[in-house]
Amino acid sequence: MDNRILSDYTSQISAKSRANSTSTGSTASSVFSGLLQNAVGAMDSQKKNSSMEDIFRTASEKYNVPLNLLKAVAKVESGFDADAVSSCGAQGVMQLMPGTAASLGVQNSFDAEQNIMGGAKYLSQMLDRYNGDAKLALAAYNAGSGNVAKYGGVPPFKETQAYISKVLDAAGGDVSAPTDQLSELSSLLTGTLPGTSGLTGLSALTGFPATGAAGTGTSGTSYTYDDYLTFLQLYIAQMQMNTTQMMSSDISGLSSSDTDSSMSLL
């Protein structure tokens, strides 16, 4: 999950806006309801991806696979999508086939940690088999070790050759797993909803509706009780994320201060 989420939100909001352009009030209500539904999915994705960098680091150290190479494979294979399923049935972040996943001890391919650990283990096995040759290891990861043996090297498959190039190119740069989707969501909630007269997502839900009934914000926009509850859920999640970031920043600042103090004593 990455900037595609923000792009998807924008596209869907624009589509809803065009469909309901005859009524500003109904547009705001419809647009915001749709936004909330998609945001819930983003929250689930955020939970899966929030510690992905740590998982990659742990897997890299455990199986002695270069960190950037491991993350590059994940980026090319699935775009770091823990729920990805290919047309041939490969699953999860590292796109493991069910049989391969089972042989690697992966019980749930849609669990990011299990999948990444399994993928790292398999990539490590391929690197060992081909004496650290990354091209052959990636060829085996993509096309199978049987095809590498059959052709005595990288198979003459355009897909496999393109795959190797993409992974190695990505590994040569800065590869980062997505970790901050809720901040993008926050900007959407506080931004102006398309097709409205300056109405924001937050102002669309101002007010306290009765249980089980629809409510009306101070802007006159109607919304449902379920919308309101979902908004509260998202707001709490955003606050939790902000608190975690502030704590991490404070800890980092303390560590820096300790280091400076230690240096001054030398």
C-alpha cells in the first residue's frame, strides 16, 4: 500500500461528486460515506504494514539475505500488498505459491510476517544454491529452479529477464515499505470535499446524531449514525498514530541528547 491509496480515494471521490452534482448536500453526504468505507480498509492495511520494515530487517538478518534485495523482491512481486493474489495463485507480500509456502512453514500466506519470513528463507536457499549469484537466485524465484537447471542459467523468458532487471534496479536504490497511510487519510478528512462549497470531511460530521438515526452537521449535511461511529473510529486511530510518533520523536531526542552529553565528557 502506498500513494495508490490516496490516488484511489481521490478518483472515487471525484466519481461520486460527478454522480451527485445536482445536490451539494447529498454529494457531501455520499462522498464522505464512501470515503469512510474505503478508509476502514486503509486502517486494516496500516496495521499490516506498520511494522513491515522491522519484519524485513529481522528476516534479512535471520536468513542472511541483503535487506534491499529482499525488499526489492517484495516491491516488484506485490507492491508490499499483504493481501495480493496473482492470476496463478501466488499469495501475499512475497507472492508465495501455496505449495512453496507450506514447504517453508508458512501457515497463513496473508500474514505479512509469516510471508516475508518464508520468502526470505526461500530466497536465502536460492542464493546458497547458486553461490550468491543474485541473478540466478531471482530467476529461480520467478521461474523455478527447474528452469534454471534446464537452460543452464537464466531462462530465456522475457518475463523472467524483465523481473530480474526490475528487482536489481529497485535493490540499487532506496526501498521502503509503506508505513504512513493514515497521515494521507488525515489530509483527506481535513481537505475540501469535491463538488461542495468548501465543505470538509470533518465539518460534514459535526454534531451528535441520535442512536440508529441519521444526523445533520452544522453545515446542514445529512449523514448516518454509522458514518459518525466510523468517523470516531478513524479519529481515534489517527490520534493513536500521532501519539506513537510523538513518543518515538521524544525517545530519539533523548538518545541524541545522551550522545551529545557523552561526547562532551570525552
